[in-house]
Amino acid sequence: MFAGLQDLGVANGEDLKETLTNCTEPLKAIEQFQTENGVLLPSLQSALPFLDLHGTPRLEFHQSVFDELRDKLLERVSAIAAEGKVEERYKKLEDLLEKSFSLVKMPSLQPVVMCVMKHLPKVPEKKLKLVMADKELYRACAVEVKRQIWQDNQALFGDEVSPLLKQYILEKENILFSNEVSVLHNFFSPSPKTRRQGEVVQKLTQMIGKNVKLYDMVLQFLRTLFLRTRNVHYCTLRAELLMSLHDLDISDICMVDPCHKFTWCLDACIREKFVDNKRARELQGFLDGVKKGQEQVLGDLSMILCDPFAINTLSLSTIRHLQELVGQETLPRESPDLLLLLRMLSLGQGAWDMIDSQVFKEPKMEAELITRFLPMLMSFVVDDYTFNVDQKLPTEEKASVTYPNTLPESFIKFLQEHRMACEMGLYYVLHITKQRNKNAFLRLLPGLVETFGDLAFSDIFLHLLTGNLTLLADEFAVEEFCTSLFDGFFLTCLSRKENVHRHVLRLLIHLHHKVAPTKLESLQKTLEPTSQSGEAVKDLYNQLGEKLEHLEHCKPSPAQVMMEMFQNLLALWGSSPDTIVMTSRAAHCEIPRGGSGPSDSQYHGVQRQVSWSWVLAGGLLKPIAPDAPVYSFLTFPPQALSSLHETAWEPPAQGGFGISCFLNSWNDWPLGRKAEQRARAPWGGWLRA
């Protein structure tokens, strides 16, 4: 605890122990020790007894004086480091370090020694080795000192960086598998600047500081891990780290990184989620400016372009350009802007192969991609436009156009054999899903079962797809849609890809209340985890079970559904009937539909046998005895009866109940126009309990 005091000629605890061991009068020995080692201030000696009278221990007094002096010394060290000529101030700090370093293991004085080392641009090698050899000292020293240790000890620096890199990858995966399934808040929603404020990026930025050697080490770690794992999130970190240093205006590093200006320009495109013509020209200039003998720069550029955020921006821009070309009736090969986007996409997707092979050359663009695949994709856009326009035409002008439901064999082959084509195809699927284009989605879905490198089952695509599918939530009530989506796509690889299992469960947790009941029950059985399933799958499955159980408990009774239906009915009519009789019939009387409707003699007095009935009278829902004869009619005030021609119950097709109302004319009803706009839908269809 008191190591180093003897070297400075200051008595410590061991000296006091020896004095007390050899003395004959301990009290006098203690008093003498206090006098020799106390605060040498004559005026203080007469003041100390007052502290004794107040019961303040001498230890407390001396500790407070010590703390105050230490704080003043720390301030003075910082002042020395900031004032005077560089050589002079560093000479003072070096002298101070030489005198005080022996106290570095003394906890109370250690901050002073560490502060001196922190402000020295180059701590003597001998002292750095002593700090590095002692784990406690190493942990206590400032990051400025650690940088000087790390730059000559790559393994030690790797041990410090490795946990941060693992944390970064885990954070990205947690976002991809988060329970929030939304088209508005997805993996690509945060802006680049927001992402750079993350804990890992900020820590790495602080660890690197202005040290170019440490920056190069981190880049080498990222390249190595990218090669080992093929995890594209390391490419994201490479770009984020450079832009974080850019934000801090650390020119020492930005000036020497040849990718800085390219990354800066691309970062602006990612922020806008679009590559405009001006920035496209700038990016092209950087790519064309790679000189002979500097081809290794392409390795770093390809890694930056392999960042999922860059791929997302380039792909979205490509789909947008294709749509514009359709309107301009221009082929893909005639658009320089589109060809540049494809060039950058190709470079990004070839990053792993380039770094692995160390052959730094831009991959050759496949002609078939431009001359066959992209025109085929544009033809799908034309199919959509044609069908949508036809649907908007008046009935008499409509042609007998049906939406295409098959895919060309060549298109499926492109998705299976060409990475670029597959990437474009997947982003087109995301585009049409976001447009709520169910027909186009169901048409393309079978082509996603087998794709290049199983890209259709990658976490990023499934994360985006599940988010976009929330826009088609109402379609999940249709069993045919669910069969195509789940049986025809998701479940085809469920047993071999656990990540697909997790994404399907995420989707169902969010949309379970929309899925057709029979299909939901079937899916729950199919998705049950096996003994080999991971904890994440089991946890998601349990969450789904809890949601379904809660849904079952919250399911409204038939009476509640009927009450809600008639409350809507009353709001629509704007008046309250005296009595409403609701029936569910085992048999029913056929009543002609359309035209002027049945006559009074046909309608009034029609008696029907019912299996059960409910009466809403006086605001209360009351049951009628089963099989009681009931007249199926509603009684209304005169103003409602003047326009109400018939109200009749329709028999349920598959259980449940329904109501349809026939009016002579909506125009005859004062509330008719408003009612038609606001709530005409409830008249048709079935309400099921």
C-alpha cells in the first residue's frame, strides 16, 4: 500500500512498526512520528487541538488535506501539459514521472502518476513494460497510455478489440430478430450518423484516437473476420468506423485512408436511401481514379460496398431506375446511371472473393444480366401496370385480362445461378410487397424457394420481408394466401435453417390474430420446436403460445358480436328501434332479392322456426326460448320506416349469422348518402362469432 515512499525518503507504516517495536515509551514515539511526518506548518500546530475538541480524528483531517493537494496537483499537471513550448512542458512531465513513478502502486497517489503518463506523447519504454506486466496497473492507466502499449503489441490489442467486435455482431443480429415486425422501423431505419453513435463504434474510435497504426490493425482484424465468417456486418463496421473518425475530424487517419472520400460520398447516399446523378458521378470518379499499382484499394472499396446498408441503397436505386426506364421505354443497356449502380453492386458482392484471392480486379459484368434478366424484370412491371389500368376501366371497357401467375423458366434459372440477378429479384419482391401488390407477390414467391446461395432465406431479406408482409395483414385471413406463403415458401427449409424458423415465429407473433384459425392451428403444430432447436426458437414459440392463449380468452361471445353489430346499425340509422329480434334459423323462408322487393303480404306475418333467438329490448340483450316462433322483423320510428323496405336475416353459410338490408333508395333516406360513405360495408357479408 505504501510502496515507493521509502525511495522518496518518506516514512511509511513499516517504519512506524519498527519504531514501536524497539521503543520503551510508545506514546512519545508516536508523538515524535507525528511531528516529523505531519503537515509542516507552524500555525497548524495550535489549531489541531480545536479539531480534537470537536471529535474530528486526525486521520480524517489529514485525508482531506491530502485529497485537496492531490486535486491541485492533478490540475497543475494538466496545466503544464497545455502551456509553454512543447519541448519544455514534456521535459517537466518526464522529470515529474521519473520522481513519482515509484508511487504508481500506491492507490491514493496512483491517479497523479497516471495523469502524468496520459499527457506524455511517448512514455519511456521501460515504464510501459512495467505497466503492461502488471494487470492492475494496465487496467488503471488511461487509454492514451494503452495506445502506446497496443501499437507494439498486436495480440494484446486484439484481446481488447475482440469482445467489442463480438458485441457489435450480436447487436446487429438482435435487431434482425427483434420482436418488432414493422415496415417503418426495420434494420435499415436508423440514419448512418445515429448508427455511429453506438457503444462499440464509439469505444473503438476512442481506442484508436489518432493512431494510424492502431487503425490499420482494426481494419486487418475486420478483413480477417470477414474472410473467416463471411459476415457482412464487419463491412458495415469498417465503414462506420471511418465515418466516426471523419465526424471527429481526425485528419491524421482520414487523409491516409484512400477510401475516405468514397465512403463519405456513399454515406450521404445511404442517408438519402438513393444514389442521385451527381453523387453517382462522384462515385464513378473514385472508381475510375484507382491507378495502376494501387489496385489493392479495390479490396477496401469492395468491402465498403459490401456493407448491407450500401447494398440496400444501391438495390433500391436500381429498382427505381428500372421503373423510370419502363416509363421512358428505354432498355437497361442504354442507361449509364443504371450500369454504374450495377457496377458498384457487382464490386460489393464480389468483396469476399476479391479479398480471399488477393486478385484486386473489378468483376466482369455479365451481359445476360443486362440484356435478358433486367428486361424480364421490367416486363413484370409492365404486367402490373397493364393489369392495374384495366381494373380501373369502366366495366363495359374492361378487357378479359387475368393476372399472370407463372414465371418464365429463364427467370427462375437466373435467381438460382446469378448472384446479381438474385439480389435484384429479391429487392423487386420487397418492392411489390411494400406496394401491397398481392398478385405480383404470389406470382414471384415460388421462384424464391431455390435461389443463389439461399439468399432468399438470409436474415436481412427475411427481416425486411416479414416487415413488409404486415402491409398485407388482411390477406392472412385467406387460407390460399397462407398456404402459398407458409407451405410454399417458409416451411420448405424449416428443418435445415433455424433462422427461418425464428423469422416465421416473429411474423406469427405479430399477425396471429389475422391468420385463418384452421391454418394457425396447423402452423402451431408444424412450428413446434424439436429437441435440437435452440433456446431462441423455444422462447419465440412459447411467446406465440401465450399470444394464442390470450387471444382465445379475449374472443368475444356471439352475444357481444351481435351487440356490436346492432350498435353500428343504430349509429347508421340515427334512431333506435323499439325492439330488435335476431334469429339464427334452422330453416328460412326464401325472399326474392333485387327489384322492388317482396310485397307486404309476402313479408309481414312470415313465421319462421328458429334454433335460438335473442331480443334487444330496452338496451338489454335477452334470450328467447329455443324453437319459439318469431316474426323476423324490426320495428322503427315512422321516419325510418318510410325508407326501410325490408330487413331480413340471411342463413349462415358455415355457422355464424348475418344481416342484409334492402332500401327503396338511398337518396330517399336523409342519412343515406352519409351512411353509404361511412358504413355501407356492414350491410353485406357475414359477422362470425
